Amino acid sequence: MKIKQLLLLFLALTVLTVSAQTKKKKAAAAPATVTATNILPRPKLVVGIVVDQMRWDYLYRFYDRYQSNGFKRLLNEGFSCDNTLIPYIPTFTAPGHTCIYTGSEPAIHGIAGNDFIIQATGKSMYCTEDTTVKTLGSTSKAGEMSPRNLLVSTVTDELRLATNFRSKVIGIALKDRGGILPAGHTANAAYWFDDKSGNWISSTYYMKQLPQWVNEFNNQKLPEAYLKSDWTPLYPIDTYVQTLPDNSKYEGKFKGMDAPTLPVKTSALYKGNLGMIRSTPYGNTLTLDMAVAAINGEQLGQRGITDFLTVSFSSTDYVGHQFGPNSVEIEDTYLRLDRDFATFFTFLDAKVGKGNYIVFLTADHGAAHNTAFLNDHGIPAGVWDDGAVRDSLNKLLLRKYKVEKLVINLGNYQVNFNNADIGYAKLNKDDLIKDCTAYLEKQKGVAYAVDMRNVETANVPAELRTRIINGYNPEHSGDIQIILQPGWYTGHSSGDGGPTGTTHGTWNPYDAHIPLVFMGWGIPHGHLNRETHMTDIAATVAALLHIQAPNGCIGKPIVEALK
């Protein structure tokens, strides 16, 4: 019995020894290098698309005439967040692009407008102005720009940080602010269009000289070639049924033309003014040409690491401002952009591989209907002449306080005071604000005039109060926020019929409701109707890439858009 027990014990020990040795051998045989099975899954390329001034409803307003591989592909393959709102005011280009890529708001990121007043000095500051850098690619001063006024990081910055700066980030837009602010502080480069030379330019903030591929691209002289082609409609004019008949009184016109009609003989009109391309659909096509050149020139998405390309389409904004949202010109611009997107997505499929990249499309803001158009259809609207109101305010304050020009301007729908003169004259600022708000609230078209310092107790709807707070940066915002009636916007009337074209900047859905569609790697097909916000975009992209959200981000990932 004892022998049997000893034998069993021996066999057990033998099994344990062999097992232990086997485990040691397996451990010793473990590879020392990273394999495909344990690499963090990420897309090869992220392409962030901002369509400047794209109202959300343009996704569906022109849907029937979109091709299958452009906007329709985004909607039919991607995930659309159909109720995405801008959670702050004012709704302009620079704050919008900044919010998209930072997940932050003007109160935090500091970009309070395209231009803003530095409250301590009274100096006007352009959002990307930087006189410490020089232009690359032109003799103009259009390249004296950088992201230094941006106070927070972008999701593109965070990707660079997460990969020890191995990822490449490139920003592209006709507008400097549309290229610079999305690309962030650590970008390899940002490029924008120079009207003087017709070149794509940059600044010494990013590099000492332009890459060879940029020089080669500029040498093709594409802007002139496009302008020589004229702007002709894609289809017969009478088939543009989603917009008003051509030559409506609500449209602006090109200098040198008798009427705002298509075709536009750009070949005869531009006369060396290459900046004219901004106000034609060719500006968007040129932007995509540059995007393709960047992907090829920098080998984006082809280097074994995730890269990020930000592209903003500015021409939609220029065309929208000039002609308005109910023009044949805006419809034709979007139909042409749809074709450009189809070509671009096909290129990405071939170059990077379908399913290997993410595209997201959104807008920096929308646009209002032309005020005269609304009036003619019985809808209340009007133009609020901010210049005239500023002059009236200054006359009022001069009579009482004996100091001239106490109000610098009403930019960004705010009262910007001359704080230096107020301090020198030892005036009571509280009294000034009370006098101004009382005057403004009596003006036609004004719904509210809110003291920014006491906004929490202001008698305004809670939703508006939140947007005012989110948009208020003490260093860069005025002391009073002006909220106009729906349908109203700032401008100068061009007669009884009102101004032509349109603008934006308010809290209303036509300005604040933007498209948001994700497509590609890690994105399911579907749509979402619950309320989401512009601040959620950067948070969602960060979650997709498994990187830290930007350091000023207050948005939340849209989990429904993630597989």
C-alpha cells in the first residue's frame, strides 16, 4: 500500500515538474517585439471636414440631386448626429473651428470671435494674428499668422502628444483661421490661400521654408486655370427647384456684372484678382486639390502611424454671404461640392484603403435667410445697423459723461467699451452699463441686452443664459451681450428692400444647428436625434483614437457613434 502511494506521489511530482518546465519554456519563447495582434487598433488617417456656413438642412434640402458617393455616402454609410447644436454665442467662423477641434468654448479657449477687442488695451485683435512670424510662399503679409492666441490644446495636438509626435497633422483651408485653428499648436503645417500671389502659403511658425510638394503644387497655377473656365451651372437653370429663380432681388452680384445670374464669366471678371476664386465653387475644388497633394506629398495615412488632415471649405461661406441660402448659386455650389467629395472619397479608398480611415463632416455655423425674403413671406425679420447704434450710444454717453467714443464697437453682438478712457476719466462703469442696456433694450429688433457680469441673474431664458456664459471670455468679450429678435442680424440696409445675401452669428437654429456625420473606421451606420453639441466632436474623436481629450474639452463622447 505504501509502495502504491509512493508511486502515485512520484507521478504527481513528475507531472508538476514537466508542467512547470513547459510554462517556463513558453514564457521564454514569448516574442520580444510588438506583433500585429497587440498593436493598439487605430485608423491610418483621420480627415476632419468643416464646410463653412453649412446649414444642417442642406444635407437634406439638396439630397435628391446629390450623387451616390458624396453626401449620400456619408449619410448611407456613416453615422449622422441630426440634432447637433452650437452651445455658445456668437456663432462665427473662428470660434466654430476652434470649438470643433478643442471641445471647448470661447469662455475657455479664448477665440471669442474672428476679431475681438482685448479689453485691457482696447486693441482689436484678429484671431490668428501673429506679427512675430513671417510669410512663406508670398511677399504679402497674409502669412503673419499662427495659433498663439488659442489658449487650449486641440484633438490634433493630443494625437501628436499621444504618439510622441510621430503622427503628422496638416491643416488646409482658403481662410487662414480655417487652416490654423483646427491644426493646433503642434501641427507639422497649416496652409491657406494668398490672394496676392495665388499661392498656398504658410508661416515661419511651422517651418523655415515650404516643402517641395507645395512649391510644385503652386507652380501649376490652378487658381487662374479655374477662373478662366467660368462658372457655369451644372444643370439647366430651370431645374434648380430648391432655390429661387435666378436673378432674385435678395442676391448680391459680382463687381462688373449687371445682375446676379449664372453663368458667371470669371475669365473676364477676375482681371488678375485671384481672390475671386473664393466666391466660386472652384475655391472648394482647389482646396480638395491641395488636400490630395498633401496626402501624397506627406504620405499621410501610409506611414504605419495615424495621421490627421483638417480641411475647411471656405467658398461655401463666401457664396452664402454674397447670394444667400435661397439662391441658385448656393444650390449649384453644394451640388458641385458633392461631386468633389465623391472624387475625394474614391481617392481615399484607393490611397489609404476603404475602412482604414475616418472622415467626419461638420460646420462652423449656419446662416439666416435674407431678411427681405422673410419679410416678403410674412415672417418677422430685420437688419440691425450696429454702426448707427454705436454712434447713437456714443452721443448719449457724451452728453452725460462728457467723454467721446466710450463705445469702441458692437462687434460680436457685444458692447466693447473704451476701458482706458473710462479709467482715466474715473467713470462709474456700472452706471455706464445700466445706461447702455436701458438704451439698447428700447431699440427695434433687440430682445435682450445683458450685463455679462450679472448674467446669472438676468431675466432671459435659461438656454440663452447658458450660451451667453459659454461665449463670454472676460479678456476678449465686451461687457454687454446683445440678443436680437429671431430673423434679425447686424448689417447695413441697402434700401427699403434690405441688404442682399445673408450673415450669421446668433443663437437661433438657422445659425446654431450644424451637420455632424462620421464615416469609416470604427463607425457604425445609423443616426441620432437626441441633442448633441459641437463640443462633443473632439471628445468623440479622442475616444475613437484612444487618446486624451484636449485640455479645455468639456464635451462628451457620442457613444452611439462608436462601434
